[in-house]
Amino acid sequence: MEISTANFTRDAGREFMTSVLVPRPVAWISTVAREGRRRPNLAPFSSVAPVCNKPPLLSFACGRKLDGSRKDTARNILETREFVVNFVGSELLHNVAVSVNGLDLADEFARAGVSPEQSKEVNPPRVFESLCSCECRLEQSIEVGAADCRVDLIIGRVVHICVRNLGWNSQSETSPQPFRGLGALGVDWYLVGGEATFQPELGTETNNDND
Ligand SMILES: Cc1cc2nc3c(=O)[nH]c(=O)nc-3n(C[C@H](O)[C@H](O)[C@H](O)COP(=O)(O)O)c2cc1C
């Protein structure tokens, strides 16, 4: 089947992206508003991707609300230039589900059934129950997409990492355990567990020619 994307609707694009680019790690992103009066914001994102190894940069794509305004996550990050990417284990699937569409004034950590933990380098708290929390400072944001499908591509510099139960530590030189995080598949489908295969003869995955 050949598919031209020339007339893709927003929904068709979403279905393609979420069904073919799989699995994607599910991360809770925590932020705080500039004025600091509101409680910390917590929302799940599955578009998190590695960008650069040195300095460690990661990105995620934050879409807009139906009225075209920015979601709280992007608005907070653009205002404060800080956020935490908390990678989630499979056991938190249901907690993630209830954390979507949080109300502005709600305690989104309590609503999701998780605990805020003071970060080391940034203001937004980490999620204590997550496998790994990456404290980030905004490196760059790029606005992309059609007028009715605006997206903020947020690139963050990871300034501090808290590893809890990942099977990896910075001393792991060889064969780290595969990440056991929650994976997002097509719309409403998730990867919980699954088989990992160790295949060292393929070489190390790298995004720099001279790595
Ligand atoms: C598993 C999962 C992954 C999601 N990934 C994204 C994403 O990558 N980008 C996005 O804009 N919204 C994503 N969403 C939707 C946001 O979580 C949702 O719009 C949320 O209400 C935004 O909250 P905020 O307004 O507090 O930022 C995802 C939702 C779920 C359940």
C-alpha cells in the first residue's frame, strides 16, 4: 500500500505516528508555573527521544489544546526553562492514565497516586516512584506544524539524573540490563514487559560518526 501524506488530517497523522513509531517510552513530565502559586504540573508524554550524547540532550513534542493554546507543560517550560522527565515502569500504567487532563489547581501528583521528591538542580519535583528522573534545562524550543496542529518541539539539556530501579548505572561498561519501562504503542495500546534480545555483533547504536 502506498500512502501520500499530502492530504493527511491531524488524526491520520497521529494514527500513523503512534502506530508505526513504536514502542515509545512513557515519561511523566513535571513542571512548575512561573508564578509558583499553582501546584506542580504532571502529564504523560510518549514523544521523548534522544538527541545528543554530549551534552546529553533529549527532546519531546508538546502539541496544543483544541483552542490552539499551549498545554500547561509547554507553557511552564517556556516560562521557567526547567522540567523533569520521569521514566515510568509498567506497574504505573493506571497511574499514568488518571494523570491526563489534570485541572489547573489540582494536586496532580496526589491525583496520580505518586509522591513529589525534591530535585537536585531544578525547581520542578521528581516523581519518586519512577525508574529514572532526568532533570532538564530548556536548551531550545522550536515551533513546528500546520496552523491547526502547532507543536512545540522542546529540547532539554539533562543536568542531573536520578536512577532508581533501571538495571543501569553510570559504571555499567558492558551489557547494561534492558530498560524495563512502560512503552506506548498505537492509540490506547501499551507495552508491558516483553522480550529483550542481546545482539552485540550489531555494534553500538550511535548518532555521531566518530563515537
Ligand atoms: C501515554 C500518553 C502519551 C502522551 N504523549 C503526548 C505527547 O507526546 N505529546 C503531547 O502533546 N501530548 C501527549 N499526551 C497527552 C498529554 O498528556 C495531555 O494532553 C495532558 O493533558 C497535557 O497536560 P498539561 O496541559 O498539564 O501539559 C499523552 C498522553 C498519554 C496518556
